[in-house]
Amino acid sequence: MRRQSGTRAVSVKASRGAALIETALVFPLFFAVVWATLGYGLPFFMLQTMNHATEEAVRTALRADPLQGGSAYRAKLISLADAALTEKLSSLPASMENPLVHSVTVQTIAGAPTLVVRVSYPDYDQNPIIPILTLPGIGPVPNLSGDLMAESRYRLESGG
């Protein structure tokens, strides 16, 4: 069967074949873009959540009364920060929350006591949120390695 297209006759079968070839060429590129969006978007969302959680933990810890004195003040700081951090991280799905490692400490940094709140997702490349897809000519997507990490600090008054 032939139909007229301007002055040329075009076979319907030939145009179906051309559409199939065009789809076969474009689909891998489209799929790679969608996969890259998910592959980089989810870890980025997770890092944003981790950063927000550490910032909120430090902010919440500032409710502690510095007049309590040395060790009681530090214990209250750590307790408040740890509770806030746990609450904020609980908004993540269990598959994202379980591999997280967090710590709340008071360290001496540059001669001053500092509250340090850390959250990390160790060995992200070995245990990614979304499976890594290796594309010919592009490589692994997403190409993230090492640990995903967030940290917030607050320098305490010298009496802390």
C-alpha cells in the first residue's frame, strides 16, 4: 500500500521501520537522562536532609543552660543534639536511614570547646540508594564515591 506525500510515494511499512529505528536510537539517551536525574537527585536529597538535621541538632542543643556548669552542660548539649538529630533523620525512609552513622561530641578545636554534630553514609559506592548503571561511553551513573557526609559545628563559650 502506498500513499501520496507531496510528489513522492511513501511506503507505510518503510515509515514504521524508520520510527522504530529512531526510537531505538533516542530511547537509551532518554533513559540515561531519567536514570541520572534519579541517581543524582536521591543522594542530593539525602545530603540536604543530613545537612538540615545536623544544623537543627546544633540549633536545638543551644537550649541547654550554660550556667549548669562543665560536665552537666556538655551532657545536656549532647543529649539535646542527639535527640533532635534522631528526630530529623527519622523522616528518611528506612532504606536510607539504616546505613547512616551519626555522632554528637564536644571537642576542643582551635583552643575552644566546640559542639560537633556529624552524619555520614559510609561507603556509598558499595551500598548506593539507587543501583549504579554503567552506560557505554558515559560510565557509571551515578558516579559518586566514598562517604556522603554532613557536619555542623558551634563554638561554645570558653566555660563550656
